[in-house]
Amino acid sequence: MKNYELVLHRVEAELAAGRLRIGERLPGERVLAEQLGISRPSVREAVRVLEAMGVVRTATGSGPEAGAVIVAEPVSPLTAVLRLHLATNHLPMADVVQTRILLESWAAREAAGRQAAAGELKLAEDLLDQMDTEGLSPEEFHLLDAEFHVALSGLAGNVLIAAVMASLRSAIHGYVLAAVPNLPDWEATAVGLRAEHRAILKAIRAGEQGAAADLVTAHIQNFYEAAALAPFGRGQGRTAEADDDRGADDEVQ
């Protein structure tokens, strides 16, 4: 085990035991170095790693904000990691799209089941209104589109799902925008996307869980098929309820 990892394990153990909490400061470099029997440069390396992970925020000086303060900011580091791995092409497009379907269909179902209050829906509604603005470029439209999908995921009430979707935001925007030149008619596609967004939000507002999940799944799949990306078969990404309905129809026939 590398020396800086000793600090990471110590911080993890202290957080898990409740001896360190959000807003509190880590012990100083000299204290940690002495406690763990390592050098101060190793402690500094560990603090830089913790900061990159969104676990601490550092500030110089001698005031109450100085030193390494425990925070909880998972979105930025998750975003950076996902973007780097996407840049290496290690994460196949099909996997990213399937992950979106899994997360977003589940989130839509949960959001509909929670019967979100009007105030909770306002951000998503405002984003849809902004997408109706005339003269939006594809890039402007898809920035709002990515924000809308993040907002929908947040309605499920699951902090981790919301953080993962927020981290995927830039990746979603990047490859969706790259697909625009493949579309035969961007304006017609934009009209369809707006209608699909409205239908998804309407189903969530009405508490229609199955419809909300299925509409999100179809929305994501249809775009990639229209853009000639279609990274997986039509049957993949279907919700369990949709498959059950299909089976029931087959039995009737």
C-alpha cells in the first residue's frame, strides 16, 4: 500500500465511524504524518487526491475555512472520470445509452410514483419552455435537453442517481450533438423531441409510472435510431412491464 493510501483509509474510517463529519477539518499535515508514520509530502499527496475526489476542499490561511475541510461534492469528480474514460473510447456508446435507459426509465417511474409537487416540476417545465425558443441552435437545444434529463432524474429523490446523471450530462450532450449531422431533418426532429419531453413530464405529473418509464425508453431509443447510431437491438432497454405486456399480447394471439 502506498503511503498516501494510508491517509485515504484513515479518512474513510473516521467518516464511517462518525468521528469526521461534513464541515469539519482534517488534522494538520504534521499530525497525520506523525500518526501514520509517513512523510508530510505523502499527506499532501493524499489531500490532493481527496480534493480531486470531491471529499475535501482546501484553503490556505489560518481562518475557520483554512486547511482541508470535509465536503460532499461527488458530481465534479464523477464527471471528470466519465469524460476521461469516454475520451479513451473505453466506454462503448451502446453501454452509455443502455445505462441512460436503465437510470432514466427507473427515475421516471419513481418520480411518477412520488407524485412530485408542482414546485419540484418547475425546473423541468422551465427547461421545456426554453427549448421552445425560436432560433435555438442544435448545441443550445441539446444543452437544455441534457439539463432536462438531469432534472427528471432528480425528481426520483435518489441522490446517487441524480449525481450519476449530472455527471453524465456533458457526455450526453457531446455524443447527442455529434449525432445531429446524421439526422435527415433537424427541425422536424426538434419538434418531435419537444413533444416527447412534454409527454414524459405529463405522465410523471399524472403519476402514470409505466407510461413515464416507457416514454423515456422510447424517447432515448428513437433518437439514436433516427441518427443512425442504433447501438443495440430494439428489444434491449425495454422495461420489464413492457415485456410482460408483450408476452400477454402474444398469448392472446
